[in-house]
Amino acid sequence: MDNWFTIEKIDDTTFAISEYGHWERVHSYLLLGTKSAILIDTGLGIGNIKKEVDKLTSLPVKVITTHVHWDHIGGHKFFGDIYVHENDAEWLNNGLPMPIDAIRNSIVKEPFSKRAPKGFDIRYYTVYKGESIGILKDNDIIDIGSRKIRVWHTPGHSPGHICLFEEEKGYLYTGDLIYLGTLYAFYPSTNPVQFKKSIEKISHLNNIKKVLPGHNELNISNDIIKKVQCAFDLIEKNNLLQQGSGVFEFEGFNIQL
């Protein structure tokens, strides 16, 4: 039996579906409403995440993409109702501007700590692309019945990166904007200045009770947002808020520009 995915219960209608066997330790999140469900990201595509979703719900599922990087869209191929911010839509339609060999090398650059699902072969790994997608914009509300989730456009890690905030529960799903580990804004498609502004944007949200990241440790303190904001302030103060400045180390996280 495959045990690639780990399902962790956030509450009775919210689940983290995690890939701890991979060095990126990716999290996807399943939110159950009364009319439909949301799956925030679909992971690496090493295993079939839909099989895990089907264990938890029979509701129709909308896939909400925090950003179009291979480790967050790997399982999109198993679903038909997919949404993405307008600024990342071209990548989802036409493919990432990166050679597939480089992506495959990144996926296997460290040995898996769990056995890969039966049938997985990195030689045949491909990155999802498809034209049948819904477009999201800043401040959109996604209503799944008894639950409403607001889209916050937070560019920097990618042009169309979004966070999702469920105000009633106080859950903030941060994708690759906030997590413990190294935050990346050194790729050509990233923007350190926008990244900093996005951190400032979410720092003004009220009633954040739980930060739910895209990678690494699942249970992190809400004060991580303030810590990352202060870190970016310090980098900017030293006139280093630009690509090529290097890796800046802080308590619990790094920032690579």
C-alpha cells in the first residue's frame, strides 16, 4: 500500500495533505463546505492526490492554485475544475519556462525518505498544463457553502502568487510566501520588492488564528509574519533588497535574494 501522503486534521472540515517523503515537504489543503470543496494546490504529482481527496469527501472539488510552480501543480492533472490568478495563468496554459530536465533534477536532487508510489518514474515526469482554467483576481471570494475564502494577490515569489484567507476561522493559507525554511526571491521570475510588499499586505489582516504554509513545519506561530516583515525591513534598510544579494539567515527562516 502506498503511504506517500500524510493526512492531518486541522479541524473537522479542514485537512492538510502532505508529502513528507520529499525534501520539499509540500502541503496541500482540503477545505470542505456544504456545497463543494476546495483543494489548495495539488503537490508534486509523485502520487495521485485525488485518491486521498476521495477518501475525505464526495463533494465536487475546486482546485485553487497558490502559484504555478511544479511542486504545487503536480496533481492538477487529476482534476477538472482548476483556478489560478490571472498573472500566473499563462504558465498554467502554456507550461513553465524551464527545461523539463531541470525540473526532474530538482525533484530528485535529494533521496526520498519514503518509498515513492508504485509506478512513479522520474524519467516520465511531466508538468501540468491545460487551458480549461478559471481566473482569480485580488479580493475574489470563493464560496463553497458555509465557508467563504478570500483571495489575496501576493506577488513576489511568482507574479500571480496568492494567499487565501478564511476570516471566520482565522485561517491564512500562505503558499510560498510564508513558511519556516528558505523563502525564495532569487529566480528571474521573482521580485524581492513585491515579495516585501506582499508580506506587508498580509501583516494588516485581522484575526489570523492559524498560518498554514506550503512547505515544511505545519504548526507554526502566527508571529512568523511579523518576523519575516522585520527581516525584509532590515534587508531594505541595508540597501540589499535586490536579486543577487545572497542568503540572509534569521531565526527559523532564511531569505534568498
